[in-house]
Amino acid sequence: MKHDINRNILIAADESDNSKRAVQYVANLLGGVKGFKVTVLHVIREPEEDFFPAEAEKEKWYQDYGRKADLMLEEYRRMLVDAGFDSEDVSTRSTVRYCPSMAECILAERDNLEYGTLVVGRKGLTHKEEFLFGSISGKIVRTARNCTIWVVE
Amino acid sequence: MSEDFSQELLHQLALPWLTSQRPGHRFNIFTDTGDFYRIEYGDIVILNNVPYLVRHNAKEGRFGLDDEVKFWVKRAIDLKTGKTKVIKLVFYEKFLARVGGIEFECFRSPRKEARILNLVGDHANFMHGFSVPDDKGNIVRIIDLIYGKTLADHVRDTASGMDHETYFYRHFPEILENFIECVEAIRFLHEHGEKHGDVRRDHILADRDTGRCRWIDFDYNFRHRENMYGYDMFGLGNVFMYLVGRGDVLIADIKKANVSAVSQLSDEDMNIVFNNRVANLKKIYPHIPESLNRILMHFSRGANIFYDNTIQLLDDLREFRSDFFREARRNVK
């Protein structure tokens, strides 16, 4: 019996080198292969209200960050197209979310949009960094359901 | 609208606390607290129609340094009730904190502390107070003074001149009870989406009046990464290690004391972040039960799993407590 394979791939990325490697990996692996659709997602973690002494600073932060995120996503989109993806098969999405846990926010996006594969980069945290602050990719691997996870080192 | 507090009225109200005023003395009166360096001993701050007589700036010792003056925190008298208050004025700062070689972005937030004061209300394990805006909208926090030592000083004084085993069976059961309450209090914050932000042993005061341990100072915050509460959990682990060990058990001290166990210690026995502190205290104090040591080892370099949240830590603490209390009663000399 043949199962339908969901060929929608979601790459959760930020500005880090490990994210760039994750995008590059998908580009190298699947560029030019027909039938796959890729979305590069950037979740903007809504800073806590305490972070800004005044409303004006908050507005400026969102503007600056939004611009930076757009440039980053455009760079990732180009990497995929340059590797052979049709431009209509590559999309980008940035969303501002309140994220006590970034892993949960990314997984919620995956659930909403029904991607079969989620790709993330791995930062290579030290033991104590993981203890103090937690690992996004580690939590995704532990808690994801109904999808395949690729963790790119 | 502020009531009109004349100099004469303020002199009358402040008389019990200012015994020697020179003739013709005029109070400096502040309704805008933005420039807190200008507000000094003997000045009056009026907030929400209440005049406060400023006494002195608070101090705080940290990292072995001498007490540092906190100019934005004033001890003051509420001249309507005569009660002593701690007034925390607005001081924003952002900085890179460095713990065990790891940098992360920290900031001080009056809004956060005001919100938590409101959240905790009269919870027995937190400091109490309220916030009020000054004339310029600065969020000033008015906090009830807690009389008592820090938990660290309490443990140090209690255990002074005592061997660890005596401390452990005679005093640790009560200290454990207090610590469990402290962890429950942090759980309360986490369940409401708040971090304490600066969990450390001198942010727990042992209230002389109620006998309860109370968390203070919630104005620190940091940009968290994956685990929003990981840094609070780290702080709880350090506090607990201190309480069990009757102080920090430092590798240099045990080498100096020529404790034979030092040769058995490995890297994995040390605190996960502070490499000079021993986490595996059973190797130093063999009477420590295995079930307690297992909790400590969650905060060691050899840990394979960490506590993700306070519920997991509380489960283990309670399980240990149920057996330990019986054992402690048997072992009290």
C-alpha cells in the first residue's frame, strides 16, 4: 500500500550560522528535485513588556527587527532558489509570537500549516548552557508529534 | 491632586524621627523621583498623597564585594502611619550578566516587580507592598520592611561551631521545610508566567516575626532562551546546595582542611556552573542520604537530566522529606 508523503518542508530559522547551515542543507539536498515546497519560518520572539522602558523604544525595536528579519528571509529564499527550487515553491514567513518556549511556538506553526518535515539547526550548546537556558532543537526532538524532524549540525 | 503639605505640617509629622533640626530647616520635597541621586537623608517624597521621610539608601553585598549602595532604594518612614518602608525608585539598567562564563542579557524592570507585588498580595513567602506612580509616571514600589536575617546568615549562625552531622539531623529538617515552601512560592510565580529572575540565597529573608522564609527583589529580568525558568531553577539548586552543605563546600577549603574525600572527587561531582563548588556532598558528608544526594546531582556537571520545572524538584524533595523526618528524629543526639 502506498502512503501519501507530505512534501511540505518547514525550516525554522533565525540569523544564526546554524540556521544558515540548515537552509543550505535543504538547498543542497533537494534543490532541483520536483514536488517539494519549502517555507522558511522566522518566529520573532515578542520581547516581554518589561524589556522596554518606554513605548517608543518598543516600536523602534519592532521596526528594526522586522527589517532585519525580512532581509534574512530574503537571503534564505534566494539560497533555495539558486539551488534549483522553483521560486513559487519557496515561501517565507515571519511572525511575532509571545514565546515562553520557542520550541512550542515553532511546533504550533508546524501544526497549523501541516508540514511533514521540520528542519532546524543545532547550536551545539555546552552542557551548562543547556542546563541554564534550555535547547530549542532538543525540546523539538523530544516533543514533536506527527512529523519528521531534521536537526542539522 | 496632592494635598498641600506645608513645611510646618511636615515638621510636626517628622518630629519623632528628626530630633535635631536646626531652626528654619526646610525640607526638600520630591514628587518626581526620577533623579534619585538628589533624594537624600531627611528629604520628603510625596507619593499618592502620602509623605515619606527618607532615612538612608539601601546596601547590598554581592560576589564577596563590600556592600554596594543602591541609591534608588531608600529606607523611609510613612509619615501618615509611622511605619518603616522600603521605597524603590525607578532605575532602568540593561547589562550583560556573566555566569560561569556564559553571557546573557539582563535588565532591571520596575514594572515587573510592581506586577509581582500585585500578584503575590499577602502570600506568606514573599515580600509585600504596592506600586504607585509619582508625578512623572515613574513606577515607585513601596515595600513593607521585613525584619530578619537572610537565610544564608541564618544557616551560618545556626550551624556555627557545630559538626555537619549534628546540623544535619538537628536543624536541617526545619530548614528543608522552609526551603520547600520557598520552592512552592517560586512555582506559584512560574504558574503565573513570571520568573523571579534573581534567585539566590540572600534574596530569601527569614522573617523574625512570622518565622517564614520570604523572597525579596523581583525586579531583575533577562531575555530567556528556550527554558524560561531555567535560570530560576539554577538558583534554587545553588540555594539548596548551600543549605545541605551548611555553606558552600569549596574545593579549595576541603583541600586546605585535608579532607580525605578530596581524592575521590571528580569533575562530575562539581556544580554544573560553578566549578569550584562541590555538588556531590555525600562524598564529603557520608551521612547524607542517597535520595537527597540524587537531588543535588541534578545540579552537578555529571547530570544527565535536569529539572525542567519546580514541580519535578518538589516531587523529589517531598519524597525525600517523608523518610528523612523519621530518620532525623532517630538520630538527634
